[in-house]
Amino acid sequence: MSPVGDTFIEEARSLLTKDYLPKIERCVALLKDEQIWWRANPASNSIGNLLLHLSGNVRQWIVVGLGGAIDSRDRDAEFAQRDVIPRDELLRRLRETLREADQTLAEFDKQRLLDRFAIQGLDVSALAAIMHVVEHFSMHTGQIILLAKMFAEVDLDFYDFKSGAPVLTWKTQSKTSS
């Protein structure tokens, strides 16, 4: 296969672990557990529910669907959760899931990107499964950002434009703090 498959997998891994996760971590760090579990109305999700849902979705589609792990997901429970799970536990679960997904993608045979997999009752290619996870994670990251900005009332300063081009602030901060 051309380098397209390698590039596609590397970009997906980078977006999940080096872009979306740090944004979620920054948001959640600004909030109290009660804010993380606040919901606008019964039909809305809290940040806590979204974090549980992201963990479940990534695990089911990547770790189980592409990696062959045992599926123990209870999707309904991700949204039904009302008891406060502390922020550190929610982030631990999400980080662990992303670690497993990153390892699964790193070891995935790029020659199989067009192979079909049965995931969540659907027949999808590996490429479509990975695209689904990245898009889905991005959408819910945006929801978490919106709620965090609402509660924290601060600019999250994700990007530094001093060089004229956007640079993720955690990349510039790690350079200046090293």
C-alpha cells in the first residue's frame, strides 16, 4: 500500500491523543465535579456522560472492532449515569481507552484498511471505522469545550499565534517549560 495508509493512521492517532485529549483535559481541569455532571435538561448530556461515552465508543470501534478485544460496552449506561464520578477517574478511563486504541492503531495492518468489520451492528471498512471515531470524538470534544467555556468564563487559549501560524499551546508550553 502507498504511504497514504500510514499517513491516515498516524493522523488519526495524533488527532485523538495529541489534539482532542489535551483539549478535553484542559477543559475538565477548570471545572468542579458538579459542573462536569451538570446537564441543561433531561434530554442533554453532561460532560461526565460525554467522557464515559467517548471511552465506550473508542473502545468498541477501535479496540474491540479492529483489535479483537472482548466487547463489554453498555452504551445506555454511559448516558444513564447520574452519580458523580470524580474528574480524575473519568480522565483516567479516557486516557486508558485512548492508550489502548493508539496501540491497536499502531499495530493495525495498513493493508487491511479496506477490509470489512462488523462493529455496533454495522458492516464497515476499517478506514470508515477510524474516520467515524475521529469525527465522533471531535464532535463531542467541541461540546465539552462549549460547556467548559460556559462554566469557566475564560478563553481556553488552545492556540498561540505569535509565530503567525497557529501552534497548540501545550506544544509551546512544553518547549518553554523544558
